Amino acid sequence: MSRFLLLDVGAGTLDILYYDSEKALAYKAVVRSPVLCAAEQAQKISGDLLVTGQEMGGGALLDVLSSHAQKSRVILSASAAMTLSHNPERLRKAGLGIVDDLEAQNYARRENFASLDLCDLPRERIENIVAGFGVPFQFDIVGVCAQDHGVCPEGKSHLDFRHEIMKSALDKAPFPETLLYEEKNIPAYLNRLRSAAAAAENLPCREVYAMDSGMAAILGASMDFQLKSLSRFVVLDIATSHTVCATIEEGEIAGIVEYHTRDLSLEKLESLIIELAQGRLVHRQVLAEGGHGAYLRKAPGFDAIQRIVATGPKRSLVKNSKLPIVYGAPLGDNMMTGTTGLLEAIRRRKGLEFCLYL
């Protein structure tokens, strides 16, 4: 077992890492995200539009399709509609029609609709990218990570639900790899991860794993060589859509806070880092202030933090910080934070011995 394909599906980019553990070879690519490609494709379509496929990251798609619906009919299959919202009524108010998946097939046969198929991991595109690496399109393990809020019960906010998912898992085992799932064991409420794993199963591989991208980023950033042998540190991944900050103590997650990147100023982010380390963040308060949520197990104290490492495509936010923040590059590449975390989570889960991070 040596050939790994790791895919981090983000709002801005799709980050791909191929690693052969026997040959100690790694190849990397950073390309435009699937959702940006889908939104661009939708913008080029005129006339009635049928949208099918799986749940994927929604991003700019809702605005594009809502605008399209002002001029022509837009019909979504029930599975594809999950990309835009788990609330069908919200989509209907935006002028979008929803039909069950079988009825969507009938539309494709009997109506003159242009078509758009949604998928986080379109096989043809992945195959073309891997062909550029010059390696066979055949893998032992495929791992994929993406942001998944879960399909929450009626009456509960998706942010609270995401918080409960993480808290329940980390209270039992406070390590990022706890939220790595084998394809067959992904909970039913993590619909986007299930869809991504199903797409990964269409790739030629023996095993598929899926993971929340925030957890993958935390683990990947912690593999940065600047953190080697340190016991208390902060990792900060400032991605296109979401920012996640975690305190790590003796290899365990001590606390996490998440925000939408667009809502963060440098001053606010600095405050969050300090308050997280001090143990003063409360989930409800973070939500009330417009944040994504917070989880706290223990507080190492800010004075005990030995280093703060920042990764992610938007990490320039901290370039003028008063805090002692250094830029990280797990596997020698800032954009490989999520894929490195995926690889390390799989390595730990399977008890493999390779280590390429230095």
C-alpha cells in the first residue's frame, strides 16, 4: 500500500497531493475549485437549465442560479438542491424549482433543458490533472476533505449542529484524526462528505476516507517543521471561506474557534487567538458576535504558547500582526495544509510508519 491521492475541496481552490510512500515521491497541484468552475459554467448557459448531481460546496452558485431563474426556468434535482440549501422553501422563494432525482431524469429526456451536473470531484478533471503528474491513474487510498455543516435536525441551527458533531467526537478522543471517516462509516447527517466520498469511489482505488477540512487543516498545519518538538502551540488556517484556529497541547486539541474569513479583521483575529489560549471563549458568545463557533477543553494560557503558525490562502491577513505569528508550509507548501492533514490522519488511523513532513 503506497499510492495516496489526497484532495482538499475548498471554496477557492482544489488542492491535490499525490504521494507514493514506497518511492518517497510527492506531486502537487492547486487548481480552481469545483464550485467556481460550476458557477462559471452556469453563467455561460442561456435558456432553461436542469441542475443534477450530488451535494457539493455551494459558494457562488446560489446567486448565479437565482439570477438565471429571473430569465429562464431553473430546475434542480433534490440531491443537487442540497448544494445550495438544506431548506427547500428558501430555494423556491429564490425562483428555483425542485424535483426528486427520478423526475429530474424525466426532465432531461423530455424537455429542452441545458444541463449542469454538480460534483466536488469530477472524474475527468481529476484524471487530467493526475495525468500531468506523469503517474498511473490508480491508487491504494483516496482521501478527500471538505467543509460539512451537516444536515441538522429541524429547529437547530447548522452552526450549533456542527459544534455538537465536533464536541461529541473530540470529548471522547481530542485529536483531529478522530473526525476522519472510512467511506462506509460516514454518518448519514454528513451529506456533503458522503457525496464527496461517493465521487471518490468512482476513482480507481481500494479505500476511500473523508474528513472535515477544518480538522484536516489543523492537523496539517501542526505538521509544519517549525513546530517539531514543541508541546504547546497555536495553528491558524486562514482559508478562502473559513478560518479555523486551534490550540494544541501535548498533541491534543485544547480548543478551536471558527469564523467566516470575510468577517475577520486582524484585531478580531488576534483577540480570538489570545482568548482561545486563555480559555475565555464561549460557543454561544462567539455565535452572537457573528462567529462560527468555539470548542474548549483546556486552556494552556497564552504565555505558555511556544509558537503560532499561520497557513491558508488568506494568511496575509496576519502580516502586520503584533503577535509572534510565523508563516507555515506543511510539506513545504502553504496550500498543502489540508492534504497533508488528510495524509497524516490516514497514516495514524492505519498505523503506517512513513513520515515525509521534514
